[in-house]
Amino acid sequence: MSNENVQVHTPGGAPGYVYEWLADQLAARIEAGELPVHCPLPNERTLAEEYGVSLGTARHATRVLRARGLVVTVRSKGTYVAQRPATGG
């Protein structure tokens, strides 16, 4: 049975899903410019090891980032930080 959909106290101490916490951590790194546009995201296995989560949780977090439009996945190439649309006025 997978634990990725179990609500827990995340490493930040707040209740929530671990995959959401991980997606938020990665989104913050993207927003801060630590992971710039077109930069490859660490692979899911590396993310799982770095953050101490399961591979399934890392995969789920990557799907969340894709749904948010923060990353794009190129088959057989990897996952990259997406170009953000310009907000103009």
C-alpha cells in the first residue's frame, strides 16, 4: 500500500500530503531562481533520496509541478523548468 496519499505532518510541521509539501519545496526553488528556466529538474530518484521520501511521492510531486505549469517533461530526456509566460501590463 502506498503512503503518498496519507495525510501526515509534513517536514515543515503542518498537516498535509507529503507530495504537496515536496511540490511546494520545488516550486519555491524554481521561484527563487535556484532552478532556472530550462534547467533540468533532478530526477525522481535523486529527489526521493534528497528529501527522504518514497519514489512514488517524488513522482507524484513532479506530476503536481507539471499540472501547475512549472515544469515540462520530455520523454527520454527528463523534466525541465518551464518557460513562464510573461505577465504584461
